[in-house]
Amino acid sequence: MTGKDLEAVNAIILEHMQSEVDLIPQLAGHIIAAGGKRLRPMLTLASARLCDYRGRRHLPLAACVEFIHTATLLHDDVVDESDLRRGLATANALWGNKSSVLVGDFLFSRAFQLMVSDGSLEVLRILSDASAIIAEGEVLQLMTSNDTETTEDSYLRVISAKTAALFAAACRIGAVVAERPDAEELALYRYGRSFGIAFQLVDDVLDYSARQAELGKAIGDDFREGKITLPVVLAFARGDEAERRFWRRCLEDLEQEEPDLHRALDLMARHDALEDAMARAKHYGAQARTALQAFADSPARRALTEAVDFCVDRAY
């Protein structure tokens, strides 16, 4: 449905990441190539199609969404001191933190240039608000990093800002460019926000999932980095004092031994932490599907529904 549109978006991305400063397209090309399947810009394209939009404004705006996402990845990897992303060396591992931060700033600037070129103050407001919320989410996560006392509400607040805000904005602007009623714009916002939360919760589960191991993918990266995700929050809250000492040693003090990941998995199984985290992901996935009921059945609506289904089914 969005194949040709996505090709056009990729061309816009390639064009706008160019610079006379050679390092910028080199580093930006590396992170964009490692960034996955363009889920967020695809949401903009599909949402515009859902709203029966026939113009071309959604194409540069989808590229804008991808630039915002890519900039946050560059900054994330510096903050997290990550060496790998999707099995590839991170930009900061290859070019250093300073270059990664500055190229991230460049991509944010490109995103705002694309917003301004669109000419809509409403689009500018939605995407700039999302950018600010994402930054707040990053700071919130920094404040709770390696803190095993993090509550479920606090964690959901982090991912609502850090992940779901851009999903919501990416979908919402599809309705804005199509000049659809406020009710449809709100429905797409709710769809994107709920989808974004579900997406992040599934990612949390996958990092500890036997399914990932069966597929030959590494598990336990979050554990090794001391990241506090929902499975940890649930296991810690339900554990006894000896178990909590284990979590504090591994995630707060980062004093980890070879068997510790296996023990973490055992504790999560004992307290149904992965199962309950997935139940919450399914809940938000159901909310996303419900939001789409504001629209008549169409290929675009089915595609957006299938995107949620695929997200949740990744864990199985």
C-alpha cells in the first residue's frame, strides 16, 4: 500500500542527509541504514491514506518523522554508552560521542527544515511538541536509570514520552494534511500513542525472550546495561528481600556474574513478569485497534491493524 510512497520518502531522506561536511552523510547513512524498517514514517503514510489524502505533503513529513527518530537514536546511544544497535556497531562506537551528538543535532535541524517547508503551523506544533516530549522522556529515563525502585507508573510515563509520543505525532499529521475532522485526528493520535506503548513493551519482553534465543538473537542486553524495563519492575516489586538484593547488585551496582542472567530469567518466570508485561502490551494493542473504529473499513485501516498485530506477535 505504501511501497511507492516509501521509496519517495527514502529518496527525500537521502537528499536531505547530504552535506558538504563529509562526516555528516557518512555517519547519518550508517545510523539510518541500521534504523530498521521505517515503521514511523510508514505510519504517517498509512494514516494519510486512511484519511483519503491525495496530495504529496505526507512524503516529506514522513521523512521528517524518520529524521527525528534517527536523531534520538544517535543521542540515545551516546547516553546509554551503547556499542551495538541491531547487531551493528553504533555510530558513537565508530566515530565517537562528539560526532554522534553533533550529527544528531544536524538531523534534528533537517527535520525542522522539513516541518517549516510544509507551511502548516499545526504540523509544526505537533512535531515540535513531540520532539520536546521525547527529550523530556530521555531525561526522565536518565533520572530513573539503574533505579530498581522505579514504579510501573513511572516507567509507563517514560515510554509514553520517549517512544509513544513520536508514534502518536506520526499518525496524527496524516489526518492534519488531509484536513480531517478533529475526531479523526484524535483517533489517530490515540492509535499511535497506544501502538507506541505496546511496541516498547514488546521490545522489553523480547530482550528476555526464549523466542529471541531460538531465532539466534542475543538476549539480556538490557540486563547487562542495567536498564530498568517493565519485566524488571514487576519482578522486583514481587520479589522477596534476597531477590531485591540480587536486582540491586546486578542493575544498580552493575556487579554481574556469568549465571546472573539465568537467575534473572528464573525470577521473571517465577513472578510472571514477562507474561504480565505482554498482557499490558496486548491491552495497549487492543486500545490502538479500538481507536481505528472511528474509520470505515479500508485497506489502510486493515494495514494499520495488522501493524499492531505484527508488533504483538513478535513475542511469539
